[in-house]
Amino acid sequence: MGEFTALLHIKHGIIQAPMAGGAVTPELIAAVSQYGGLGSLASGYVKPENMRQQIRQVKQLTSRPFQVNVFVPEPIPDVKTEDLAFWEKRLFVLPKAHMMPSEQGLWDDFEQKINILLEEEVPILSFTFACPNEQTIHCLKQKGIFLIGTATTKEEALLLEEKGMDAIVLQGSEAGGHRGTFLPSKGDALQGLISLISDVKPLCRVPLIAAGGITDQAGIKVALQLGADAVQIGTRFLASQESAAADVYKKAILQAEGSETAITRLFSGKRARGIVNQWMEEERVHEDRVLPYPVQHVWTTPMRKAAAAEGNSDQMALWAGQGIGRIHSILTVEDIMHELTQT
Amino acid sequence: MGEFTALLHIKHGIIQAPMAGGAVTPELIAAVSQYGGLGSLASGYVKPENMRQQIRQVKQLTSRPFQVNVFVPEPIPDVKTEDLAFWEKRLFVLPKAHMMPSEQGLWDDFEQKINILLEEEVPILSFTFACPNEQTIHCLKQKGIFLIGTATTKEEALLLEEKGMDAIVLQGSEAGGHRGTFLPSKGDALQGLISLISDVKPLCRVPLIAAGGITDQAGIKVALQLGADAVQIGTRFLASQESAAADVYKKAILQAEGSETAITRLFSGKRARGIVNQWMEEERVHEDRVLPYPVQHVWTTPMRKAAAAEGNSDQMALWAGQGIGRIHSILTVEDIMHELTQT
């Protein structure tokens, strides 16, 4: 763990998972970095200029290193008109008719974000949903930026290393939120963390960051023992005082058991793990009709936002990992970092 | 680990997973016990008198303790005639027309098996698919038999302890073969081993046996560190010289990567993890039409047997856990036990 923390100029090998969707505030990110971990700004679903503003806010709060995570664009498959019509009937609140992701600026702002990240001199970037193209990697590496990729299989980890990533997040099946899977897989690409680290460790030379279901020192210890150089922790930080997650979301995290999450494509079109709620249960039979990511995301956004505003967790996406059963209190980031690192 | 091994009179806290289906020979079981682990005879799909015969064969080969695993019967839901007709069209080889599980003696032989196990004085029994009823538990405990239950969630573990089980197998989502889930779950009941052990350990007083994806000393070490008292290992023993698994099955284990397994109900009607093959891929869209366990099992048996006899792995059930990517050789049980325990 020593080498990796030295490389990133952080005290503890604890990365706060970049969780897109608005819960991760500049205060949360800065506090994680301030207490010796690596805070992560999630730029997914954030407009480029808002991302710049958030970066500046974090910088005002801490001089410690933090990272920014960027979704790497994928081609969007064709959307069938009948599938759009299907969801038009089923969603409680609808987006503007036929609104497509590009109109939202959700998916076409990758280069714009990379330019801002260069301008703002963010020293560490992580990527999800794919490996950036060679030109982008080359350009970022020339500026000395530390690059972190996200893998869910050994094959993905090997590809990311080959393409020049400086470290790799290994996302176990336990992880909350979106799966980072980007290569076709013969199986379910849902390997548990013990197997995934054990498979990748002998083959990769770059530092490995274990992610998925880790909430406490015991989890950190076994991840490091298996060969990880650091850990990435999400759900535990969602249930912090600095988190802007809706109160009903935080409450759901405190109440749910570890067995009460499931993976669904219903909210966004891409597989993600969350606490099972009413909408997930009711729509489960329609998983096959789901629109491709991020179209389904755009279409369910108004419903999810309205539900959050009403304090109604039935129609929200309650992303959470399998460690959720061991989170029983809303703490400050300071207390969480203390719990995770005290000796 | 010391207490549990003393309780069972074994040297190493390593239990060979009871894998029903014919791969686990008396020689394999006896060898595991002989080299200090706990061999397990899987009585599932075995006729009661054949089980007695196998028990006697193991006893002839070793005087060390071994256990017998028994499937606990569940009520079989009604089978829809149109679903039977559906699979009649899709299966390559058919069973005798309308053959139901009871005609196979698959599911109605629980009491008969328990009586034989008492007669044969088997000192350790484990149960899968449910908790035996109170009368059975009472009767077995009066004879001093050590009882092991199987849980996939915290809720199941707590119930099994309350009902009097002396130890509990915690089956992580990584595990190959059938899921032991027996309580309804709000979520997917597919917790990874790190989360599952961490959730259960503070609440259960009985010894915990970690199962799922463990193939090597590193896996054993972290399971014990998280609070398990022993481990249960399956796939590694399938790929042994003593295993009667078909050669194509063993070959598939050696070749597959950790990401190439998935959970399916297609072969038996109950969720189980195996290496994805042609039939699983082709029929994946029909998961919803699957007949209830064990009816689907009975109906796919002729196809699976014919495929195995032909050395064709496309239509077999290639049950395997997520540790499969780290199994690269067919060893003797002696060598496997040595690899797992050498200091």
C-alpha cells in the first residue's frame, strides 16, 4: 500500500468512489482528501462548466489531491420506437417528448470535459464504462496525469494495463451503482472481489484498487492481503453527513440488509446494483424492454427526480453495494475515515 | 479454526463441497478425509440404497470422519402443461412422457435416507435447500449427530442457528452449483463472500464455513480472517484425478476464466452457477419458462447424460465456481490437499 499512496501523495489507500448522481458534494470530496484518503468528483451527468465549478470548490476546501471520474462514451445502439412508446406508458413522469441523450449533453461532452480537466490541472483522472482512446491517453500522459481505469474482469484489467492506465479499479460483483463492464463476456462478468483480485493480481503490474462491498477495516485488510494496493469505498460515504443524498435514500441505506440489493438495468439501461424498491420489483419483468444506456437513464430521470423531491424512495434509484447491512449510522466523513483507519 | 476441527476430529478446516451429480466418488471423499479434510458424500440424485453402498465404500477406504449431504424436500409448485409442452419441443433428448420427480424417487426419499444415515451411524450431516423439520433435527441431535445447514443470507443463517444447526455453510455468490437459498429475499440473495461472512459473523455463535470461489491458500486465509471457522471447496476437487466428472467437464474447468460462469435455472429449475456453454446461451431467453425444481432437472437429465456420454460439453451442466480461472491442472486429492495446507 505504501508505494501507491506515495505515488498519489495520499496518506491512506482509501479512495472515495466517484458516485454520479449528485450525492457527492465538494464538501464530501474535500473531507475525504483532507483526512488522508482520495476524494473523487464524479463528472457523470454533470455539465462541463458545472464540473469546472465543482473542481474549483473542492480546491478552495482542500489543497490535498483529489481525482475526477469521467464516463467514457460508447456508441448508443438504435432505439426502437415501440420500446420508447412502451416506457412512455409505464413511467410516472415523462421527459420532454422524444428527448434523446445528445440533447441533454449527457454523452457528447467527453472532449469538452477532458479540456477543462487539463485547464484545471487535475492530477488524477479515473474512467468508467470504457478505456479512453489512444489519442486521449497519450495527451493526458504527456501532461503527467495519473490515469485509473475500471475493470470487472481479468480481460478488461489486462486491456486497461496494455492501453497505459497507471492503476486499475477492480469492481467486484458486490459493488453498488453501475457496472463498469465494457468487454463482451461469455459469463455474467459478476465476479466476487476475492476471485477477481486473485485472478488479476498475478498478471498485472500496475496498482490495483479493490471496489465492492467494502465498508470496514476487516474488508480493507482482506483486499490488501489478496494483493490490492488500495480500496475504493462508495456506499459508506453516501451515508455521511456531507453527502447530498436524499434523506429517504440515506434512511434506506441504514435500514437495508446486505441481501436486499439486486442488479437492474431498469433505471438507466446499464446494469447497476441498488436496494430493491417498489419500481424495481414492479418493472422487473420488463428488463428486456429497457432502452439502451443512457437513453433509459434520460427517460427515467424526471420520475426519479420527482420521487426524490417528494421524499418517496419507491421510484428512486437507490444505488448501494452489498456491504450495506453493516452501515448503521450517518457519520461525518471525518468519523468514517477515522473508523476506517484507526489502529 | 482449532475449535471447529477439534469438534469434527479433522486436521484441516477444509470441507470438500458435497457436489451431487456423480462426480464425487467414494475414493475422492475418502482421500479428502485421509489427508486431513472432511470428505462429503452428496446423496442428492442418489437412490437411498446406493447411498448406503457408497457410505460403506468410503468407510472401507478410510476410518477418518466424513459427512453426508442431504437435499431437504420442498413443496413442488404446480407444473403448467403448456410449459411441459414447451420444453418437450426444445430438449434434444426427452425423458419418458410426463415423468414427474416422484416417479424418479428424487424427492420423496428424504426420510428413507435419514433412516439409513442413522443405521450407518454417519456422525456429520449437512443439509441443502431448506432446514429440516423440528422432529428430524430433534431425532438426529439425540443421536449426537453434528448438523450443518446451508445459508446464502444473514436471515437464513440466523434461522438455521435458531433451529439447532451446529454449524452453517455460508454460500457466497461465487459458489458453483446450486444456490442454497430457501427464504424469500427482497434482493438477489447473491452476496459475495466478504460481505456475507462480515454480516453473519457478529450475530451467529455456531461455527461458520465459508463457501464460494475458494481454490487456494490465499482464499482460505481471508475467509478465516473474516471470521469463518473453516472453508468448503468444490470446483478444485472436481478437477482431481479421483473425480468422476466427464473428461470434457474437467477440460472445461481447466480452460474457463473466472468471468465465464453465470447463474442459470435452465438445467434444473433452481438457480445454479456453471460455465456458460452453448445450451445455456441458446436457451437463456427461456429462463422464464423453466419448470420448477426438480421437474426441470428430471426433464433435462436425458439430454445431459447423452451429452456427457458423447463427450459433448455443449448440453451438459458444467457447474463451477468463480475461482475456476485459477485451476490449471488435474491433480490427485493428495496434491490438492497439500497445496491447500502446506506451510
